[in-house]
Amino acid sequence: MATNQSPSTQTNSDEIDLGQLFQLIGRGFNAIFRWVLRVFLYLKKNMLLLIGLVVVGLAIGYGLNKIISKKFKTEVIVKPQIESKNYLYDVVSEIQSNIKSKDTLFFKSIGIDNIDFDGLNIEISRVAEVGGSESDIKYLELLQSFENTDAIADIVRAELQNKSSFNHRITFYYKDPTVGKIFAEKVLSYINTNTYFNGLLEVYRNNANVRIEEDQKLLIQVDQIITNYTTGLASKGSTFSNERIVLDNQEQVNIADIFEYKTKLIRDIEAKKLELEEQTLPVSIINLGQPQVEQKSFFGKSIVLIPVIFVTVFFMLSALIYLNKKSKLIHQ
């Protein structure tokens, strides 16, 4: 008999457990609904006060935006030359310190009189390069074609110099747009007055000019050799793909090497002319921007920030009042 009643007893127990589970779920939904209802009633009760706080906050924020003057900025893109990157950061830090200490004597020494330090600031950062890994891979594949040539050394040297001297952005902040750009130009002129780097630039430029003159002389001689060779070849009426020539009874030279040497001279002249064009100042100015209004983030604007603060303070005070009432009931 006990064996026959066991399944029925187990089934009734399962039904009781399921019923209790559904009751718990129902109580949970009821608790959530009551909480939502209480929040709704609370907001409904304080709706006018919340609307009033938002309106007052918007009015105060709008008024502050009208009272507070706008802040302007000028962005300058520069490129340090001949390892002057560390100097650039040091001199910008020096100018920042002089702005914070309001050193009028320093700014008078660089030609800035009656300077207004209110809102004045200067910052520097590296300009992020635009490019992806795919373009880098293609560039490396292209370098492989120069692997066994003399040109690879020049390419690697130029690339290392380019990677070690990134472009940088100097940002000038100020409140008066009429004097802001003048201030930026005076500071940039001061940055490029370093006697050490200007002396190095003079040496670099002199060396480049001498190198160009020597390469041009060699290029004339190479052209003369090629002209004499082609003239003699035309008289023979033969091809010159594997022909060799003798220079002053010395070792024979392949004509293809002569053409390669001419190409190398031309590239060297072009590179040196490019250096002369770029290396005119210790810090080259790539772009001097126009004054522009500094854009503020949405939540940084007082017209939005003040209403948010008012509403947040209201909810915090309401929570404190509620907790205070509950604590009094517990003590009773």
C-alpha cells in the first residue's frame, strides 16, 4: 500500500512547489509594479517643481553664455628640423610658464606689449599620421625591389629622419581675436631665434650647395662621356647593351653603370634642393591657421549643465529626506 501511494504523494509535492514558484514570481512582478507606480506618483507630485527647476536652470545657463566671453584659438602645424623636436617642447613649456607667472618683461622682449593674460594659453601635441597597415605593407614590398642597390641606404636614412621628426600642432588660446594671431606669430618668431640650430642650419645649407655644385660638375662630365660613346657607337653601327668603355686607359666600365651613376647624381641634386627648400628655419611652419571659436562639448555648456545640476540636487535632497523619515520610524 505504501508503495502504491508514493507516486501520488510525489506529484502533489511537485504541484505545491510549482504553485509556490508562481506565487513568488507574481509577488516579484507586483513589487516591481508598485515601485514603478510610486516613482510615477512621486514625479507627478513634484512635476511642477521639476519643470520650474529646469526652466530656471536654462535661464541662468543662457544668461551665463551671454555674459561669458567666447574663447578663440589658432592652430599652427610645424615640423622640427635637424633634431630640434626636444627644443620645441622645451620652449613651449617655457612660454607656458611665462604665461602662468604673467611675466610681462619676457613678452616685451619678444615684441608683445600690453599683453592680456586672461584666457591666454599655449599647448603642443603631435599630429597623428593618416594611413593604414595596408599602405605600410605596400611600402615595404616596394623597398624590397631596392634591396641589393645603393639606393636603399638613402631611402632608409630619409625614412628614419621622417619618422623621427613628426609634424606637431601648436594651439594658441586667447579671448581677443584681433591680437591672437599676432601673438602666435611673435611666439613662432621667438621659437626660431635659437642661435645653435640656426648655426647648424647654415652649415647644412652650405654643405648642400657645395654638394649640388660638385654633382652638377660630375653630371656634365658623365654627359660628355655618354655623348662621346654614343657618337662612336653610331659610327660603328652596333648596339651597346653589353658594350664596355675605357676611361683614361684605366679599368673598363660598363656603359649601364654610367647611366646608373648619372641617375644617382640627378637624384642627389634633387634631394639637396629639397633640403634647401625645407631647412630654412629650426622649426618649419607648415600651416598658420586663422582664429576660430573654440568648440565646447554639449555637457560643457552652462545652458545644459546648470539644469542638470539643479535636478540632481533635488533628487539627492529628496532621497535624504526619505531616508531621514525611515530612520525615525526605526527608532520609534
